[in-house]
Amino acid sequence: MLDELFERLEKQDRLALARLLTLVAREEQLDVIRSRAGKRPEKTRVVAITGNAGVGKSTLVGKLAEYLRSQGQSVAILACDPQSPLTGGALLGDRVRMPSRPDDPGIYIRSVAAASGHQAVAEHVDVMIRVLGRYGFDVVLLETVGAGQGDTAVSELADVVVLLVQPESGDELQWEKAGLLEVADVVVVHKADLAGADRTEGQVKELLSLPGCRKIAVLRVSSTKGEGFEALWQAVLESPRHAAAADEDARELLRRAQEILAERFHRQGDRVGNVIDRWKRQELDEAQAADELLQLLAR
Amino acid sequence: MSKQPSLRIVLAKVGLDGHDRGVKVVARGLRDAGFHVIYPGLWQAPEAVIRTVADEDADWLGISLLSGTHMTLVPRLIEQLREAGLGHVGVLVGGIIPEADIPKLTELGVARVFGPGTPMEDIVQFLRDSGSRTHA
Ligand SMILES: Nc1nc2c(ncn2[C@@H]2O[C@H](COP(=O)(O)OP(=O)(O)OP(=O)(O)O)[C@@H](O)[C@H]2O)c(=O)[nH]1
Ligand SMILES: [Mg+2]
């Protein structure tokens, strides 16, 4: 079945793409799909859009996708919404704010449920991104469930992390507390059509000018007015891509090596148990036992 | 290893009337019953609904109609589903449908028609019993 799906994926069959993503979400043949999809191609740029609930992530992702389409780039959107920890159910409503372009093959929108708790995005989004890259999308926009938890994981998945903040009335800025600026590569003061946007922009810039802060672009965008998208994309392009992709490959290799090691141990069967028993009976000390175990593998 | 999969259902509000309270109640009810509910919003053109079902790899499509256009919209949607290679997707219809039209709709391929005020449990039970069309 996977052979057929991947063949169809090569021919840009959307149904095959959709089905592969379902299999990934359901953890069916996950490892096979991961390796068959292969490394994410260099040209596929992954941009995460994060920020608190209601800051306008979906709306901005939708508008940014339209801007990118106007530039001739193909775009896939992975929109994450939280899943109930009790029932596993989820209400995936981000599409409401996104464009509906049924005749345009260059845009693909997929809603995914993220396990609640510690994750800002759904599980196995890394594999989904590989599949989307294999299909050939130029850009993958990843909408998180919200900021605050699992942000570092997001910066490992994406080339660039865009943090949205909105004009606030109170003096206390929520995102400041959350330490969000640490993962952001670009900060967008969204809803710039609202009063107080310039003040918020000033506050963010001030925070970022503290010694020791990385250089981060801060800009204003209004999705309602359709303003600021060109500058936003420029900032994304200028932001150095995380070395994430390379790191991911290295991690993959180590993971594979560990698997092989585990398999070899497993194949030793009783002989491993034997060593452990002798160690338990204190016939062997720890170093000797470890040594014997490794010798088993060398056989 | 694989997870107990949640069924994916697209709830679409087709046509021009602007009320989506009913759909939202059903959406929340299905979420609480463990479904993954994809809600694309009001005023969906049939083509947009088909695209959503395709891209989301939905198991079910729930169409809500209040406007009395069911005998034109539902056949059109079902035909477009088939043309798009989505004949395996189960179709539910919700709304005020005259009794006499229900057999016509089921003959067209609608799995079940739910009138207004159908208890949530009935819908949930029906979907559970029917299971996943797509990924059985
Ligand atoms: N004034 C103004 N309002 C906006 C803008 N963009 C979005 N909104 C409004 O902000 C609200 C939330 O927008 P969403 O796009 O759903 O926000 P979100 O961050 O995706 O929300 P969650 O996914 O629920 O976390 C909606 O009422 C939008 O209409 C903007 O540029 N200006
Ligand atoms: Mg959203």
C-alpha cells in the first residue's frame, strides 16, 4: 500500500498526500514513511507561526499563504489545534480564517490535532513536513496551538519561528513572562490596525535591545488591512535558517544506531539474561558485566 | 505501534443562510465524543467543501442545510465527491428535510439524515456503529 501511495505522491496526487499524513498522525508505519519520504528538500522552507490564543495566527497564516501564492510559491499549511486529553476529540477550526481556493492546486491546508499538555504542535509533524517536502511544496507554514509550551521543539522543526504579539492595554506583557522572545526569529506586532500597535512595537524593541539578545526583526502587520506581508516575508528570508535540518539528520542517525544496538541485544536472548543474573548474584561487578555484554555483541 | 484512531469528520454549512449555531453544537458534541471535527466555516461553495474533504482525508462529511435546497445541493455534492475519488466518504445530512425526501436522499448515497433536535447520542452512536469508511 505504501509503495502505491508514494508513487502517487511523486505524481502530486493530493489524495495520496492526504492519506499519508493520516497514516503519520495515526502512527501507522511511521518509521517506513519517515525514511521513504527522505530528508526534507533544501528548497522547502518551514516557517512556524506562534503566539497566544486569539492573536490572529490562522488569519495571518491564511493571508501570508495568499501573498506567497501571488509570488508563485506553492504553500502547505499545517494548522494545529488542541486535542482533549480525556476523549482524544478535537475541534479543528483554523480553516475558518483561511482562504478557500478550491481551484488552486498550489495550496494545501491540513488541520492536525495536538495532544494537550506540553506540545505546541501535533506529534510527528517532522514526518509530515518530510512528506510535504517530498510532494514538492516550496513553503510549509506551521500554525502552533499557542505559545508558551514546547516552543523549543518548534524551533527545531522550523527554519524560522515567527512570534505574533498584539497591542495590549495592560503594562504587563504576557509574552515577556513566557520567555517567548527566546525562540522567536521574527516578532510581528499583529493587528497593527488597532490602537497601541506602535507602543507595543516600541516595547518589544526595547526588550530586544537588552545586551545579549540576538538580532531579531520586529515589524507590524495587519491581516485585516493586508499590510506588512511583503516586509514579513523579506524578514523571514533574511533570517538565518536554523541548522535544524542538519541536526535532525544527525539525531536520526544516532537513533538508528541505538535501534540496531537494541536489536542486537535482543537477538542475544538468554545470554544477556545470563550475564545479568550473574551480576545480580554478584559474581560479576558492574564493569565486568558491562564488558561481557559488549563482548556478546561482538560475537 | 499505532493509535486508536479518531474518526475525522468535516462539518459543512452549505448555501447562503447565515446560521451556524446548530452546526457548532454538533461540532462540540462530536468533539466531546472523541471525534476530530473539521469546521471550515459558513458559506461554503460545494467545490470548497469537496476540497476540504479531500485535503483533510475525512472519513465523514456532515452537510447542514436549512435553506430547503437539499434536493439540488446534496446530489451535486455526492456527484462531486465521486468525481474527486472520494466515493468512500460517508455522507450525513442535517437539517429540516421533508419526510418524503429522506428515502430519495438515502438512495443517492446519503448514509443518514438527522432532523433538527436529534439527540447527540444518536449521531455519535450511528457514527461509531458505522465505523471508519476510509480506514477500516
Ligand atoms: N483588528 C484585527 N483583528 C484581527 C486581525 N487578524 C485577525 N484578527 C481577529 O483576531 C481574532 C482571532 O483570529 P485567529 O486567526 O482565529 O487567531 P488564532 O491565533 O489563530 O487563534 P487560535 O487558533 O484560537 O489560537 C479574530 O476575531 C480575527 O478576526 C488583524 O489584522 N486586525
Ligand atoms: Mg488559529
